[in-house]
Amino acid sequence: MNQLAIPLERHCLDNGLKIVLSQDSTVPIVAVNIWYGVGSRNELPGHTGFAHLFEHMMFQGSKHVPKNKHFELIERAGGTLNATTWFDRTNYFETVPSRDLELALWLESDRMGWMLPAMDQEKLDNQRDVVKNEKRQRYDNQPYGDWDQRLQALIYPKDHPYHHPVIGSVEDLDAATLEDVAAFFGTYYVPNNAVLTIAGDFDESQVMDLVQRYFGEIEAGAPIPPLPGDSCLEPIIGDTVREHVFAEVPLARVIMGFRIPPYSSEDFAVAEVSRALLGMGRASRLYRALVRERRVAKEVVTYAFPLLTNASMLLTWATGYPDSTPEQLEAALTEEIEALVEAKQSEVDRAIALTETDLVRALEHVGERANLLSMFDLYFDDPDRLNHEIDRLRAVTVEQIRDFAASQLGSDNRAVLVYEPKRKS
């Protein structure tokens, strides 16, 4: 597989908005992608859920765009759009036919620069109810739906910005005032806290004129305030911490989480390869051992969360069969994870190849290409880092994997979350 060679240009407007351009005329579509440097980690105590609430508010109209018109205009043009909220950022994105690039830029600029005049109590109340309903459907009333907030609370101490869930609490959402929401917008939804990426088929001679026309007059905000709470964190938890939940779930599930180096660390590549080695594909250690050989699990999953603030987390879970016990699942997971200290070169080579392939396949889509360029610019001030991702993965050695397993995946750095079906009385 060849090294990546994604073309890109960087610009910065006078108001601090960073621009990344990546031209590709293979097909006549273009992606417009904005990352704002605000996520749940920026929320003050008592204001949890604000970042996610704003993801919804941003589609409720701005000074020149009526409520829900953003969706209507993009979809009428044949495009797609969405937004997501995460711990460290919020992103908004459209993919449209090339001829409609100007439309997408106008819509994004209007809600960046002129959303406050259109914000009112009715919209806040409506979207607060939408978010609360989403929380009930996706988290509260879904089997295993609260796993992330439970695991975060085990891995990160109470004052850490990652301790609380991205969705926030109902109490904080209910207490939110229009003034609170306006202040949050004015603090974080400013050009000097954002990256705009345009990837795909566009006219290179005109694109910056369009960006300047629509975004250039938006005023910069004040410097972004420091993170609330206490971001200081030991590299490991210090013990095995656990929670056992009897819930309305169909099958037992054991989730293990580990505190690992932050995404900004060079060691995060080792975590990514370890994650692939453990649980990526049917030849992975966990699938082979728990699903095919022991037959105690019907599903295994692994993630390495790319988080910035002092520590990320790696997690894995195994969902059992009706006759599987939590004790069987935990013992099998523990045995395979601890055996990573004896990882083989052939396993590491396979895991690196799988991770590379995932990346290259994602980059075939202009929307994902734009998303990754925005991420690397916002997180590292270096979108060209994307072109060196394969080198970063290929540099991981079997010795590093073994050391990572010994230092980060042991019993002194383990959070165990057990879900067990409620016992019938």
C-alpha cells in the first residue's frame, strides 16, 4: 500500500477561521465540513449537555435561514447533511453536488455568524424536549444504553472533563436558560474556534473568494476559556474498579475499559494497533478465543477512543449466550487481554494492515476525507498529519505492543462493567 498523498492547502481568515482545501475532481461532488473546538469537556458543572443541545439548536434557523430550511435546501439540492457531538468537538457537514458549494457555505456561515438573532425560548424548549426524548430512547430505555456514562465514571474521576456523558443530565437541560445558551454560543461558536474544510470538486480559482465573502465578516470571539474541572490524571487508574448492574438486558455483557495515553501522544498508535489485534475481524484474538473456540460469547467489540485531555480510553466487551455467565466472560476477556504481553509479529502485521485498510477505505469518500482533515487541523494544527498516518501505524513494533499490554492493560488499570439480566422473582 502506497503512502497517502492527499492534496491540501491551508488558509486563515483575519477573524481566525482556519481553512483546509483538498481538491479532487474525480466525481462532481464536494464536502463542506466544520469542526468547532467545543464538546462535552467544555461544559461547566450544572451545564452538562449544552454541546449536544447546540448540535440540535444549530438546525433551528438563523437570521437569514428559517427554521428547518437548512435541511430542506441541502436535500432539495440532492445533498446530505448531519452533525455530531463528542467529548472534544462538535462537527457539522454537508456533501452536495459541486454546483451547490456556494449554498452550503452560505448556510454554514449564517449559523456561525447570525444564529443568535433567531434564537428564542420556543426553539430552546422544543429542542430541549427533543434531546430529552433522544436520551430516553437511546440511553435510558435501551438495553446496555447507559454503558458509556457508567464506564466514563469508573475511568475518570468526578472533576475530570470526561467524567460526565456527552448527552448530559436531564436536570441540567431543564435548568438551561436562553441566556445560558446564548452565552455558550457566543463563547465557542466563533471563527477563531473553528476549522472549515472543503474537499472534492471545486474551482480552485474561486473557492477562497467564496469563503471570504461568506465568512470574512463574522467577528472573532474572545480567547477560548480553559477547560473547567481538574484535567490532571494519573496514567493508570491504580486498581481494578467495577460496577455490577442488574438490568432489563437480554444477555450478560462484560465491558472492560482501560485508561490509555491521549490521542496527542505518539503512543496512541500502539493503542490503535492493540485494539485491532484484540478485536478487529474474525481472526482477532478475542473473536477467535471467545466466539469460535470457547463459545462463551456471541459478540466481541473493541474501541480506542481518540480523546485529547490527558488520557483516552480503550474498551472491549463480550456479550454472552443465554447460558454464559458474567464470570465466564470476564475470565475469558482477562486471559486474552493479559496474553497480549506475548503478542506475535504476525499478529501485529495483520493488525497494522487492517487498520491501514480501514483508513484508506474511509478516505475514498470526500465527506470522510474532509472530516479527518478538519480533525487533524483542529486537534494538532496540522492537517497534513493525515498523509503520515500510515507511517505512524507501520512504525509500531511488537515490543511496543507487549510493553503497552504490560503497562496499560493490567489489573491495576482496569474498569469492569458487568450487565446481567434481572433475576425473575
